[in-house]
Amino acid sequence: MKAMITTIMNWLKKPVMLWAGVFIGVVGTSVFLFVFFNGVAMTNTLNFCVSCHSMTHPYEEYKKSFHFKNTVGIQAGCPDCHVPKEYPAKLIAKILAYKDVMHEILGTIDSKEQYEEHRLDMAKRVWAKMEKRESRECRNCHNFDNMLIDEQGRRAQRKHKEAQNDGGHCIQCHKGVVHEMPKGVDY
């Protein structure tokens, strides 16, 4: 038995076997990364997000918003606002999305009534996440440095200048821009 193990070990130590192992490792890693990143990209689309029955309610609200259709033809989809662009934050968001899948399976927000019942809690969670990230997903498109603040209305000019000077960010003033405000929000 010991002789057989020695023979196998000697065979594995041959340079050709070492290179075969390296080749298999590189190919295996490449295939894994290809599948992984394509899987993440596939789940990061508007169509994927609204494929769940429970997302039909927020999708209808979104279709009425400026983020869906506007004069400049730019569309911000679900992932643009709700999923970080950078890793590892993107991966963490994808992992935490298990709760959305779980509630889809459980039917927690299947009907419009159920959705409205949970709207405030869901909105508060999203707002807290946006606060924590200082509206980073919003600022991927809306950047103070690129705004023509002097061409905005008086109130918007004042508020945007204050926010720029004080380090303010989007979600502090712009809740309910895409989705309806929940009942009972003191805003």
C-alpha cells in the first residue's frame, strides 16, 4: 500500500502533471468567474426585477415616474437605484435579496392591499440604506457638479446649494420620487 502511494506521489510530482494541474485550475477558475459574473449581471436588470409577481405594484408606479420616461430619453431601472455598482457592496446586496425571494415565495405582498400594508416598513428600509450610502446610487447620475443649478427654480436652487455646501444628499429631500409615499409618513 505504501509503495502504491509513493508511486502515485512520484507520478504527480512530474512537471507535466504540475502544469496539467495549473491548467485545470486556471480553466476551472475562469469558467467559475464567467458563470458567476454573468449570473450577477443577469439578476441586475429591470426585466429580472419585475419578473416577480410582487414587484408588479412598484413597477406600475415606476412607469409613471420621470426615471422611466422623460424628455431626455434616459431611463434608470431598479438596479440603478437599488443595487450598488461596486463590489463587495453589490454582492452583499444580492445576498441580502434572499428576503425578497422568501417573501415572494411566502406571498407576503402578493396583493395590492398586502403591498400597502408593508409599504412603510419597506420604504423605511430602503431609505435607511440610501442614507447610509449617502445616496450613492442617485449620485451616479445626479451630481451637483454637473447640475445647472442657476437654471433651476428658486427653491431647488436654494436647497441644492445648501445641500452641496452642507454635504447633503438626494434621499434627504427626494423621498417618494419614483414610488408613492407610504401612508403615515411624517416627511
